[in-house]
Amino acid sequence: MTRLLTPHIATITELREPHKVLERAGGKPVAILKNSAVVAYLVPEAAVDTGAHRVATREEVMAYIDASRGRVQPVLDYLKDK
């Protein structure tokens, strides 16, 4: 069974009136189901993060790589031999 990424669901048939689906979900994303399988997610504009994003600096990226090196090094060593 597929794990849903939201507690709100609707069927394809209910999408005939999308405003009602969005009102019922209270501004949260809605999983759209067809024959009990997820076919899409409907994400209202209110649920999208519109905060300011910035690009990481080279120093920040290198610091992250150095911090994660101990965790990923065994995998890198294993893949080196393949």
C-alpha cells in the first residue's frame, strides 16, 4: 500500500468541484485517488512556502560535505571497488 503524504484525500469524482475539496482540506495538500491509488497531489497556493531562498556559499557546501564525510565514507569506499 502506498504511503500518503497528507491526511486529506479526495477522489477524481470529487474534483468536479475543486473549491469544495480545498475548503474541506483547510488549505493543506490533498491526495487525489483513483481506484484507491494515488494519482496526484493538489497543493493550494497557501500551502506553498514563499519564503526567501538563498544560494549556499561554497564554504557552506564544503562544510556540509566535510561534516557528512564520516557517515558516507564507508559507502564511497565500497563503491570504489565496483
